[in-house]
Amino acid sequence: MEPIIFVMMISTIFIVVQSIVVVFLVKRARETGLKNIWLLAISCAIFVAVALAGIGGSPVQIILQPFGPLVIVFFVRDTFFKNTKSFFKLIFLIAAAFTILTITVKIIRIIIGDPPFFYLLNQLLLLVVFAVSYAWFAHSSVKSFLRMRKNSSIEPWIRKRYRLLTGSSIATMCTTVPSLFMGGTENFYTINGFFVVLFIVSDLLVFSSLNYLCWIMPAWFKKRINEGILLEDEARFVEFSVPATDRLKKALTNRETMAIVDYLGNVLASLIKKSAPAAKGLLLMAIDTEFGDWDMQILDYSDLNKVISQSLKAKLEQLGFNDASTITSRLADELRNNQSLLVMMTV
């Protein structure tokens, strides 16, 4: 098999796998209405566009490249740091500034040719965009994983998504490194250039494969990483002491609602010293009170924060909890610190 054909095969596999991920994320974004997932889908789609441009030898490739990590910066902010302090402004300013510089240098290269200095400068600028964006993504994923790795109320497949995201982020950062040592575009057509291209497309394949396992997570893979723990189903919610309204019955069979109520309900149970089913039922009724016409839409961070601070607090006060404000404040802190779980449970 000719080396170039081998590279083309790997590139094609990457494009197919990454496209499957994009289609899945778009589907979930439409179903859930969550902005976070739209941002993730757009970022993944940009990688497909870059790969297609690269196969066609289009100079647009390096102009498109920095926009993938740039969109990821917004995904990290909205997923991990909504309504809380973060390095978003600094990360975004650096990524945006170096994106503009990357595009400017590329345009100069198109106009005057491709001298080694401008080639190297272009690759260095692109490396900074990828490094700051995906390093922040990886760091946020690692911190979240460490914070909840021993939380038995969160199933292993959800916790281990953070590990997959960390690996995916590191793989993405590595794709820009080999090009630094090429010296110019023409060197990609040499034997050394072949191995550099092979490394890049192989690394991208690792990136797309980790994305596939993380977001689509086929049943066999979920079962394997769930360490033999049986996945719970809606039957556990029969224990909830909630009114048997048609809307609440429907809520109990909604996978995303179940996951979120299960997580927050376990935390609430420890705060109010009641059984988990009772706490989850109380939380579910608070959601129904706050959003009586929510029609099973996926509640985002802001919605849940509103439920906790208003309806849940009022119900706790009605039940005679004098420390209702303290309880709901601590539950809101738990939600804020682990808000990325909402996406991990929903996708």
C-alpha cells in the first residue's frame, strides 16, 4: 500500500468518526435545547471542515483551525463555570488575539509566498490557541473528576467521561506540535513530512475516537467502564412520595430528569437527614411547582438554581425546616461546583 493512501485512509476514518459525533451532538442539542451541546457540536464540526480542507490542499485550512479551540473556550465556560469565577476572559482574550494573528500571518504567507520564518510563526501562533484552550478544558475536566471520583451517588460511566475528555483535550493539543519542525509547507511532501502527517492524522483519529466513546458511549463501553454496577432505571422513582399527576409520571420516565433529580436528591437527603426517595420526591415537586408547564424540557443550570432558591426553599419552610436557607444555599453550592455534571448526565 502506498504511504499516501494509508494516510488518506486514516484521514477518512477520522472524518467519518468525527462526523458521526457531530450528528449525534446536533441531535442531542436539538432534543435538549442546551446551548453547551450546540457549542460542542460546532467545535467538532470545525475539525471536520479543517480535515476536508486539508485533503483538498486548501489554504483555508489554517484559517479555520483556530476556531475549533476558540469555540471550546465558550463550551468550557458555560459547562464548568456558569455564574462563578473563572479564567474565561483571560483565556478568551489570549485565544482570540492569537487567532487574529494566525489568520493575519496566513494571509501574508498567501501573498508573499511561504518563507520559513512566517511558516514557523504561523505554527507557533496556532499552537498557543490550541494550548490555552484545550489546557483549560483538560484542567477543568481533571478538577471535576477529582472532586467527584469518590461520590458513590454518581455512576462510574458519568465520572469517567471526564477522563475521556482530558485525554481528548491532550490529544488535540499534540496535533499542532509536529508541524513546528517542518520548516515549510513544501517539506510535507518529503519522507519526513509523510511521518509528520501520519502522526497528525493518527492523533486526530485518537481525538475523534475518544469523542465517540465519551459522547456517544455505546452500550458495551458503558457497561465495561461501569465496573459491573447495574444501571438504575425509572423503577427506583416509584418510591418517591409524589402526587400521581400525569406530568410527574411522565417526568419519572424522562432519562435526563431522572439523572439530575437522582444526583441532587442524594445531596439533599444528606442535608435534611431524610431518605433519598423522600428528598428526590421533594425536589421533583419543587421542579413541578417552579415549572408547571415545563413539558419535560431539559432544565439547565439557571433553571435548577431557581428551583433550589425559590420553590425548594419554600417547601422546606412549609415542612418546618428552620434552616431552609442554609440547606438550599449548600445545595446551590453543590450544583455550582459540579454544574458540568448536567451536561455529562444529559448527553
